[in-house]
Amino acid sequence: MPVPPIIDQHRADLAQAQLARNALLSFRHNIKYSYLLRCLLTCGTCGLAMFGRTFKACRNQPERTYYLCHGRDCILTARPQACRRRAIKAAELEDAVWNHIAGLLSDPDRLLAQFQHFAQLTTDGDSNEQMAQQKLRANIERIGREEKRLVDAYQSEVITLEELTERRELLSARRAALLKQQEQQEQLRRQSAQAQEVLTDLKAFCERVRARLDQATFAEKQTILQLLIERIIVGEESLEIRHVIALRGTLAERSGPAASNVPLRLDGVHQTSLLLGLPPYFTRRCPET
């Protein structure tokens, strides 16, 4: 059916022209200058992303490159106050991050030690975890016996059909919760069982990348950092680097003629904090400050 226009044609044309202008001026189309840490920096003060900006050379100063926080512009961010984060020299920040990542790849003992800790937990098993599993199985079996007694009581006309239905619904809800908890524990065990394979994969990854660290070009450095870094949080006097060791599947999945050419993949940004304890992502993520 015919629908009357919300705005006139002239205003619609102006909107399309503005959209085209926004796309043209977008930061993703900036190809004049290259920034090593592009799309990786987050301001620790306001939580917004940071971007690179290059100031042209003038009479008294050479060309300068800085990383700025988006929060400094109150109009674009629609915030009442501007972020207090000062501009950071790009060269110093890029050198610090690259030297840190290159050091990890050249001597990945810290990453391997963390993976080995999880692998040891998987191999030896935790007594508390085993007791929790046994308790879950015992509770599920107990619910089955209670249901059987309820049916016997109904057949003996000790309880009514309404009482039987109500009690069975409660037991079904308890069983569903226990089964869900048991499934989560089983999923954690399956993921932790891959820790030993991840150890081998991590060593092979470091060997492949380490051979070209000294001769890496700017584009190769940027690719390596985007593969291995999830987020860099720039604090007032600190730098927090959240790593992502992105590995595809397990060794069993990669067995075959093309196993040696399996590429790395980039994991998405994860919103949780650093690796504290035993999260379900530890087999493919290894953050470290």
C-alpha cells in the first residue's frame, strides 16, 4: 500500500550526501599514514579507542606522530567532559609493544609455563573437582530414585495425581539444573584435555615466527601484532597488553598433507578481564600483563 514519505526528497538527498562524506573521511580510509598499533589501543582513563595522528613538519619541529584518545573530542563522543589522557608519542609506544611481543616469541617460557600449569591440572586431576563430579552423579541418581518412589506411592494411592504431577515437575527442574552443571564440567574437561596439544602448537608457532622477527617489515609487524594482541590498555603510568594466542583446532584436526600450512586466525575481542583462574577460553587465549 502507498506510504507517505517521512521527509522530503531534498532532505533525503542531503542525508545521502552526508553519508558519502562520512564514509570518505572515515578513519579506516586513512592510507596516507601508517600506524603500527592501529585499532589495538584503548584508553585506560575513559575506555574509548585511541587513534594515530601525524603532525606535519614545521619550521621549528620535524614531523611528529602521536596516539590520541577519542574522548578528547566532546562533540564526537557526546560526552560532557573531555578525557584527560595526553597524547602519547607513537614511536615510544610502538617500540615498547613490539619489543615485548618479540621477547615473548623469542623466549616463550612464560606462556608455556602457564599452559603447562593447566595441562598438569588436567593430567593429575583435582581432588575437589572429582568429589564435585561424584556428588553430581549421586544427586542425579537420587532424583531418579525419588521419582520411582513417587510413582510407587501414586500406584498405592498414597498420593493423588495432582501431588504426583507437582512433585515430578520439581524433580525435573532439579535434574535439568544438575545435568546442565554436569555438561558444563564435561565441556571444561574436554577443553582442558587439549592443553598438551596446545603446548606443542604454541612451540611450533613461536619457532615459525621467531625466525623472521629481526627482518620483519612494517606490514609483517602489524600482522603479527594484530594476530597476537587482543587489546592494549594504556593507563596513566602503565601498559596492559592482553595477548591472544590464536590457534585453529587441535593436532588431530590438522593431521593431513596440509597440516604444516595451517594459518593463524584472529580471534575476536573478548570483553572479560585477564586470565584469572580457569576460564573456558584458556586453550586458545593466554593474556598476560
